[in-house]
Amino acid sequence: GAVVSQHPSWVICKSGTSVKIECRSLDFQATTMFWYRQFPKQSLMLMATSNEGSKATYEQGVEKDKFLINHASLTLSTLTVTSAHPEDSSFYICSASAPTSGDSYEQYFGPGTRLTVT
Amino acid sequence: GESVGLHLPTLSVQEGDNSIINCAYSNSASDYFIWYKQESGKGPQFIIDIRSNMDKRQGQRVTVLLNKTVKHLSLQIAATQPGDSAVYFCAENNYGNQFYFGTGTSLTVIP
């Protein structure tokens, strides 16, 4: 099956600094990748849709200037959390979309990145 | 977005019993649904999917039921095993490639 990796798997940073998280599709090309955020004991919240070669589409309430997304190639999307604050501490999960039969898509998820801001 | 960040409901079952996990979805236009399993500290794993033109689909030890009238999905796990302990999410998709996740249910299997 398709494999999606994330790096790093865990990061601790100081308040005010920026952190970059990478999402890679290892054995397939993904024109679209997604970034989710998950707080403890809660569901995944879609933050943004990352399209290769174009600007990301952000969900309502997600600050695009704080969560910078770059999808420079068909196998790599990055999420940069700028000027991180403790409330940004969360589990960030990416997924890569691949078409299945008809008009449907299946998403392959990365293992997640745990961000702790001190 | 259509997902709601609520605290997870929990379900405890004895090993060997059947489990039923329920999910209410929000968009009547959604035409494709997936159940995911998420273990602690890991990303979601695909379990089974179903399209809106079906009301039941079976996999290995798992069955998904779809009731479009009441916008309800269920996941049935037969002969639940300790390795099934995880959080289970349903996700809905409507003619695009974006998925929105339901609240999720935390399943604990008691040996």
C-alpha cells in the first residue's frame, strides 16, 4: 500500500520560534495533501488542503499566516508553524490523496508529528 | 469544516464479543465514507469504506452499515481482539478529495 512519512515525529520548541514539519508520499505522487490537527482525545480537524504548485486552501478559522504550507513537489508538502505558542502544541497529521475508481479518492495518512511548545 | 472537536465517547467490550461503533455524519451530499482506526500516537489506518449507493459492506471481521435516511454509519467488529483497542473514526467525502472526520469512539477490549 501507499506510504506517507512525516518528519520529525516529535519536536519540542520554544515559544516564539518556528517549526517546519515535512510530509512525504514515498511510493506515489500526490497532487493533493492535507494537514490535520488533533488535540488529545479529540477528532482530527482538517486545517488545510495543500495543492502541488498552487496556494493551499485553508479551513475556516485557520490562520494562513501562522500555518504556512508549501507543496513544492508531487511528493512533498511542508507545514511551518510560525511564532509558535504553547496553545499550538498538538498532534499534526498529514495525508496524501490518491484517486481510486471513479471519482473517489483514498487518503493515506502519515504517522503524525507531536509538537510541544514550551 | 464539518468535523467537531468533542471529547471521545468510549466503548468497552470483552474479548471475543462483537463490537458496534456508531457515527453520525453531517452532510447529506456525502457519497463516500471510510472507517479509520487510530492507535495512540499514530496516524489513522484505513479499515473499510462504503459508497452511498450501498447500505452494507463486509470485510475481514468488519462490516460497515450505512443508513442514509438518518445519516448514520456503523462499524461492526466480529470477535473483538485486544489488538482492536484503538480510537475509531468515520470520515465523509462528497465528490471531492477532502475528508471530514467524525468525533471518534475509543474502543477498549477487556481480555
